[in-house]
Amino acid sequence: MYQNEKTLSGICCDVTNCVHNDGKCCCTASEIHVKNRSSHPEETCCGTFSEV
């Protein structure tokens, strides 16, 4: 993570293959869009995900 790179406060992410994950479970995206997974309504997925 770059020294001045901002993270989203209160957002913890364990998806390590996302370009927005700083390697410390913090998200560096400017904003996120979260939605429910239709096959597993108790789980959510991040619509901002972008694979490394």
C-alpha cells in the first residue's frame, strides 16, 4: 500500500485477489457497491471487485 493511499473506513475485505485490497484487509476503492448473492442470500459480494 502506498503511504498516501486512502482506505474506506469500516470496510474489511478478505478477498486477496482484488486490486483494491491493500494486503491488510483494507479496501482502497473510492467507493464500493455491495449486493446479495442470489444463490446464497446470507452472503454478499462486492460489485467493485476487480481481479489482480
